[in-house]
Amino acid sequence: MPIVLKNKTNNSPGIVVFTHNEILRGVPRKSSKVNNLLTKAYENNEWIFGVHIQGDCSNVFNWPYNEWQNFFLWPEKNAHFLSKIPKNNISELTCVNFLSEKMNLFDKVKKDIDIISVSRFSSIKKIYLTIKIFKGLIDKDPRYNFVLLALRPEKKINFFKDREEVKYLNQVDRLINDLKKSEKYKNLKVIDPVVKKGDLFPIPEESIYEYTARSKYHMLNSTREGVPRVLMESLYLNTKVIISNQLKFGLKKFLNSANSFIYEEKKDTEKIIEDIYKKLEEQIDYSKTFVEKEKLEENKSKKLLVNFINNLNLKKNFSLEEVNHPSWKLNNLKFRLCSHFKEINHQILNNEKAFLSWFKLINQNDNFEDKDSHYIFEKDKLDFVLEIKFFLLRLKNYLVNKLKFKKKINTN
């Protein structure tokens, strides 16, 4: 992101949605020039701006709120980090509410995979633990069938900068290679394509749907997520989920004892394996769906989103066009809202000039499409001047707040 949710027309403003990353640590946070530009665009009734939160923000205690941040998309209206935001400006719709109708094609497939894990090669995703669990379960019963579908990064990690990550991934590869040498672990299928420039998602989504639909469980071992779409896709496909009790995420309201199993992270790996093994031995009741599918379906959620934005309490009154009007760009929101573009990452985190070029482009084009700006996001290189200015601003705010606190103590 940013993405254009709706182009400007003669009758109503356009709509842009940022990711939380851009608001917390991107150009809109760092640049006073950009902040003033966005404020002016809102006050002139040219643009409405929203924020899609897709990551764990539990450690954010002071959201950098600005008047131009008109609405927020996050499943928990009462989240502490949004406490200063008017509840009417928060929609519980996120990328997980815009799932593709293609998924319905896989409703009746046979459940011949015991556990799938859709992930990537990263310590954040705890992929080593995932493989250790698969190994331990096969040690208990070699008849189990498991699939690890994980993306490998194209870039070679800088050993001096990311030494621990390099060691971790080498450990992962050694474990995988050891398992491949043994006939015993033949029922663990590892699909690990390399992510390449221009093809950030090399596995067709239909293949992911098929593997997930064939699985009895989907296992996610990371402990920090936001709105992990793979979990909701799994539940939609009647695949139960396995997660850690340490997972911080925003989708707890969708989980219950019938559709998920939460293991105790504090236990050692062998105890986790034993607990999951016991769960695998239980019969699964498929007589009811694991989630209310209507709440996750793309077409219904589009209408809800348009109605939500239309009812925002903004400075100036206007009436947005109907949901089927060509000014709306509501296609593929399950990917676009969280900046998961196949070609390039659509976030501007570092470069003020790149952001200004993008904003100029969307103002000049009444029929703007995502592909029109791919080249701009390639220019999001580190801007040292902007970083220094931002550092000095934070230092100034810190000293001012410290002085205020000191005066308050002395007064008391």
C-alpha cells in the first residue's frame, strides 16, 4: 500500500487506504510535508484516507493519530491501541473478509492430508518448530501425511547484518535434508519455491486452496500475526486450525473449541507433539461449517465497506457512488488491503519523493489502476535526510515530554 480504493469524481472524493506499517514507521509518519499534504487533501474534500491494520500492534500504546486518518480497518474495535479513535470510525472488516469465490470449488475434496502449514522460511514464522513437530508426529505414526508449503526468499541474507537469521535458516535446511534422506519421512511433502522479483507469490492460489481443503488441520506456529488470512481460508474450507497460546493476533473472535486447537507454548517440543498427536487421533465433526462463510465472502463485504465509509462522520457531507460504479476499485481486496501484490510490495516506507510522485499520479489520473504505479514503489530507497529529520523530531518530542513530566513532579 497505499492503494486507491476509489478514484475521485466530480461528485465525491477519492479514497486511499494505507497499511499500519506506513502510519507507524513509513513516510506519512516521518514527513511533515506529506502530513500537511494529506491534511489539506482531506480538508479540501479531495480524498478520504483509511488505515488497514494487518500486523500485531499490541505493543503500540500511543497511536500517531492525525485528523486525516478518517477510518480504520481492524477486527477488534476495543483494541487498546485504538482507544483514542472514535468507535464509529473503526470497521471490523479486514482483508480476511474478502475471500475469493474460487474457494467454493474445493468444498467437496477428500481430506487426505492430516496437517498443512502455509508459511515462509523465517524465524518469525518458527518454521524450525513446524518441521520438528511434523518429524515428531511421524515418529509416532509414519502413516500421517503432512504438507509444508513455505516460500523461500530470493535475496541472500547479509551474514553480518542478520547473522542469527542465517544460522537459524541453515539449521532448518539441515533438518529438512536429514528428513529427506530417510524413507521414514516420505509422507512429509515440502513445497518451497523461491520468491523472485516480479513474482512474489509463485504458488497459484488455487493450489493453496486445494492443499488446504484436503487437510484436516492447518498449523500456524508463529506468535505474532495481525489478521492471518491463511487461518480464515482454512476455516472457510472446513479445515481446523492449530495455533500457539502465545499467538498475538486479531482473529480470536472467530475461533472456538470446535474449529481450533490451541497448544501450550511453554511446554517443551515433545509435549507439544504429544498434545497435537492426541488431537489428531480424535474424530472431526464436519456436520457444521467451522465459520460463518457469509461474513468472509467478497461480494457481501464490498457492500458493507462502502456503506461504512458512506456513514463516516466527516467534516463535509457527500454521497459516494454506488458499489458498482467504475470509480470504485474493490477487486482483490484480500491481497490489496495488506499490500500483498504479486509484482512488488506496495508500501512507501522510506522515500518522500517516491510518495509525492505517487500522490501526484493518483491526482492526475481519474481512472487510476495499481499497475500504473508499480515503477514508483521500486524507488522507495532509504532517504537519509528524511531519517535525520525524523530522528531530530522524535528527540525534540522526547525532551519536551520529559521536561513537562519533570515540571509536573516539581509542582506536586
